[in-house]
Amino acid sequence: MKAVRFHEFGGLDVLQLEEVPDPVPGAGQVLLDITASALNHLDVDIREGVSRFPVEPPFIPGVEVVGRIAALGDGVSGWQVGDRVMALLMDTCGECEFCRTGRESLCTAAGFISFSTSGGYAERLACSARQLLRIPDGLDDDAAAALQIAFGTAWHMLFTRGRLGIGETVLINAVGSGIGSAAVQLARLAGATVIGNASTDEKLARAHELGMDHGINHATQDVVAEVMRLTGDRGVDLVFEHVGGELFQKGLDSLCKDGRLVICGGHSGEVVPFDIIPFFRMQRQVIGSFTYHRTEVQSCLELASEGKITPLVHATFPLAETREAMAMMERREHFGKILLKP
Ligand SMILES: [Zn+2]
């Protein structure tokens, strides 16, 4: 099969389109013909060797795939060749203390697409049948490929970890990103008042179309002052944070008393100063969030197939243009997901 690999860590030029052996599905696994694969910022960290995950070149990146089942390994039941599926990012064990208590995102023995399998920047992938989710008829492959990490992560952050309640106000950082634009849609659907920020007025205009109530341009406006103006000096109940750097502290300063900041990433600064005094005097909380649960993705698939949420595809590229696709993502000019189509 054709796959995009890197043999050393580095910039875009380390990516090579190569012919590699087809993956072979082992017991309990399926072979997928990949029809679409989404890019994620994690892929950049993996390529540069700074992801803090165990990555050994040569390596095929790509953690988010949809496709059709091309072959079944031994012992797989309930699935047929030709079924249209997505592979969940995590292959959870189902047996550890976290899996047994409904907290599979904390699984102590989880495998991940691209770490424990080959990656999604390829024509084929073999993964565990336990990871499969059926794609509803009302959702095409590209929309499905743009859904899982953006909406699954946003759902887990907003509702499971962040406990967003009816009538609350949420500040969503970087609404132009995949998870930011997903969070705008889910928070609106849940009845929250949605304040969002982005680096350009164009991205804010797109987020308004998705249901954002108030937009703040964080390149030209004072985020905290604007939040306080919009909330009558109260602050927001929840901050949806995935950027890091300055927006982390600005998020904390935008919270109401007893407010929560839920966070799942820090590309713009992973180690940040933290003002302890207002944090404890205002009895605020910082809540970590990592991946999501199968049931959360299932809920998002149903909402998308009913047209209540819309996975956003900014652009699609063939495998041969993976460097251009990653370059587009790294310029941060996109709104929604960038896909590779084998
Ligand atoms: Zn487990």
C-alpha cells in the first residue's frame, strides 16, 4: 500500500510517500480500506518528536480514520467486509479499574491508532474490531472523518469533565479550531450562552454562523475585559481551554467565582505561570480532560446524522500532498478539519 512515513523527526520535509507492506489483521482485528483520514495538531508534535508519546521512526502518522472493512481477522464477529466504519482512537482493555467504572479514557492498558497500529496517512490500516463504530447512513465519509476527535473531545470536556449546566455561560478559546468549532455547536445545542475567541474576525464570523453568541478577537481585544463587559463583571461559569500560553491565564481570569476551566491541550505554551492567589480566593477549578468515551462519540454520530451538529471539513488533499495539507494546518488559517483522501 501507499503510506506517508517519516524516518527521522523534523519539519514537513521529513514526510515521504512510500510503498510499504499491507498491514495484516491479527486475531480480533479487521483490515480497513481507508476512505478519509483527518489531520490533528498532535500529528505535528509526533512528526517533530515532541509529543511525549512513545514514537519510533519509521512512523506513519494519522490518528483519525474512517473506511470500509476489507478483511476480518480470526474470531471477529458482528462485522462484515464492506461495512462503513470509523476506528476509535483508543483501544481500551475493558478490564482495568477505569474501564470497569465507566472511565475508559483513563484505561491503564489502552492502545492508540498509529502508536499500537500503523497510522492513518495510508491506504490501509489494521485495528482491533473493539475500536469500530458504525457510520450512520445520513453521514458521509468525509463528515465522519471530521467528527470523532473534534466532537468527542469537545463533548467529554464540556459535559463529562466540565459539567456544563443549563443556563450557564461558557468561554470557548480558539473557535476556529476543530474542537473549538465543535464545542460552539455542542454548547449551543445544550442551551448555554456561548462566548468565543479567535485570532481573526473572519473566524469569529464563521463561529457566529454556528451559534456563537459573542465573539472576541484575541489579537486585537482584551479577552478578560470583554468577558467581564459581556457578563456584567461576573465572569463565565466554564472556560473551554486547549491553547495554553497566555490564553490559559486569561481563561482563569475570565472565570466567575467557583468557575471551572477544563483543558485538553497547550500548543501555545505547555508550561505557564499560574497566579495562585485569585485562584483559591475565588474557589476556582482547573480540570484536565483526555480523549473521550465510545458512548460520547456515538451520541455525536447520532446528532450529526440528524443534522443537529455539522462536522466541518476545510479542505481535502490526496496522500501525495500530505506536506501541503500539514503546512495548511500549521499556518492555522483553516476553519474545521483538513482531510487526506487515499
Ligand atoms: Zn482499561
